[in-house]
Amino acid sequence: MSTPLEPTVSVLLDSDWASGSLVEDVRRGLGSRPLTLPPKWLYDDEGSRLFDEITRLPEYYPTETERAILARHAADVVAASDATTLVELGSGTSDKTRMLLDAFTAAGRLERFVPVDVAEQTLRDAADLLSRTYPGLAVEALVGDFTLHLAHLPARTASGSRMVAFLGSTIGNLYLEERRAFLGALADSLEPGDWLLLGTDLVKPVDRLVEAYHDAAGVTEAFVRNSLRVLNRELGADFDPGAFSYVPFWDGQMERMDLRLRAEAPQTVRVPGADLVLELGQGEEIRVEISTKFRPGLVAEELAEAGFEVERVWDDGDGVATGDFALTLARRR
């Protein structure tokens, strides 16, 4: 057995990035109407624990459905590309991605894995584990924000192209203009012939969508409500999480789930860390997260606009647009 290569971890974030970014996001999102909070602040330690619980709920289908597609088609993904470097954006523990790593390893082609995430310790732990699991694979982790640091992705090698994996339908948390900007920046960071493997949750009956975000155990509600506790802890805010009701609904025009917190009574909230005083009327809502659902034609259209050409699509149904979730393999033109 070959000796594991020592993983490398490059930190692209300033030490005060989290606090500064949170203040900026809160001032922007709660300083004008409509009121919004970026979903990235849902994922403190408690939020991450709750989301992990969400992924195992019977109502929440995306995680296990995508995992099943990867289990079935990882070898097809590898065979359809010539990549020798795999990059994962928002990698976390790279749990599902290991099916791709297994398929690349079986094909004897992968030289380098580049996981990218803002959570430094999680990334370090994952890099150590992956380097032991896949001896001979160079693991080059980047502690960074994929909306800011795409230009820091390592260049392709002479032996083959790069494949960027963006899984979990995380792209659905971005607004349309944000998606366009992200895909454009990603295309600019890649070279012609590089690859994108994109996971997208598909449009389906409304009752199934609402149920997935309004589970009987109330875990998703606790997850969304926890965002207020993050502001209380990090910025000294005095939100009363119990003074808000959880409102998940389907926006049919934008084809997305919209997760909000609604003030049950008029209230004044002080956020000293952001130098902000927020006056909320009864019934006023704070949008905490969106989750856009996609149609294959829309995915192809947005990718083409950014400079990608769709090569293959796999879903969990009998064909394109018949399943709950899709993996799209596209090539940079």
C-alpha cells in the first residue's frame, strides 16, 4: 500500500472574515425592505447539527436522492469526462463526493482533489481522512468562500482537465442574479474543456415540496429559527425567537420554496453589533432562505448563458425530467 500524501490546507479567509461578513450582511439585509438574511448564517454548530438531522428526515428527499444517483452513475460521470483534478465547492465532509472519488480511483485517473469550504476545522479533518483513505491522491484543501475565491482554484495540469462538483442543489439557495454571477465567475475561472457537475432539485408537486420544508418533527423550523440565535450570540441582538412563526411556502412564479420568519406582534429589535435598530410590524416577515427548484431546460439555459454546454444529465427517474433530482455534467466551451 502506498504511503498517504500529506494534505495541504490553504486559508484564503481573513481571521475576522466571519464577523465582518455577518455585520455587512445584516446591515444590508435588515437595513432595508424586504427583510432578508443570507442562508450561510444558518450553519453555526447548532445549525449544522440540525441540518444533518434534516437530511435524514422522511420528508426531506434531496440528500438521499442525490446520493442514490451518485451511487448509480459515478462511474458514468468519470467515463464521460477526461478530468484528473476534482474540485468540490462547499465540500463540508465530502461525504457524498467519496462515491466520485471511488469511481475516479477505480479508473486510475484522479491525481488531485481540491475541497473548498469556509469551515476550516471541518475541512482539515476531512482532508486528513481523505488523504488516508486514498493514498497517492494529492488533497489540496482551500478554506474559502466559493462566491469570492473561485479565482484561487488551482490551474489544470498537463495530464488532464478539472471537474468542479457543486452538489446538494446549493445553487438553488442563490437568487437568479446571484446564480448568473456565480456561474459566470465559475466559467471565468475555468478553461475550455473543464467540467462542471451540478446537482439540482427538480420542480415537483407542491405538496411534496412544502412537506419537505415543513416536517412533522419541526426540525426545519428549528433550523430556520436558529438564525436569530446566531444574531443574538454574534452581534448582541435581542431577538426573541419565540415571537416569530415559521412560514414556508411555494412561490409558483419563481418556482422556489421561500422560508420566512413572521413577527407575531409589533416589536423593536436592537442589533448593537451591526449598529442597527429594527422596527417590526405585526405580520412582517424576514426571508431567511430560498430553495429554487429547476427544470432541465432552465438548467441548460443558465449554463449556456455562462459558457457551459450540457453533455449528460442523470436523474432518479426513468429519464430526464421524470425524477426528483438531477445531476448535470457540463463542459466549459
